[in-house]
Amino acid sequence: MKIPGSDAVDNNKPRANEQTTVRRSSAEGLAEHLRPQNNSAQSKADSIKVSSLGSFLQSELNPAKMAEERAQKIAALKEQVRNGTYAPATEDVARSIGEELYLEIALAGDQKE
């Protein structure tokens, strides 16, 4: 700590050239860290482990599988309509119509504001 009127130097305060050195060495360290290494430890292939839940989700959320399942459901519904056996639950139909109307009204209100 420097006492006013004295020539003592504050040893706790870093000097300007020390700050520059710290910044430079940090930047050099970052550049060194990002530089590709050719040592044997890093030449080994990276690997990951996927949990059983992750494996399950990956298999269930597969876009190709989902598209196939959707196509099968649509084909089954088309067949029911052709045969005259398609009979959706009236409560479900009413709920869907109500939801669609609600969304249309809500979106129309947002556009006016």
C-alpha cells in the first residue's frame, strides 16, 4: 500500500507490463489448446456411451420409423372410410372443432392488435 507523500511502491498492484504478459500468455495458452495435436493420446478415436434411455429414445424417435407408423395409421383410416366402418368419437370431433375455433379467434385477435 502506498502512503501519500512517500516513495513506497504498492507491491500488490500489478504493473501494466505484467497485465499485458498475463493476457498474452492466456491467449497463447488458448491458441495452444486449440491447436491440433499429433500425440498418440489424441490420435485414438473418441467414443461415447449412450444410456439405455438414450438408446430407447433414439430408436423410438427415429424419423423414418415415425413416418412409417404414420403412413400405416393413415392407410388404416383410409380403409375404414372406404369400408364405411370409420366412426370417430363425437366428443373427440367436437373437442377438435372447438380447439380449431379457439385458435382461429385467438390468432385473429392477435393480428388486430
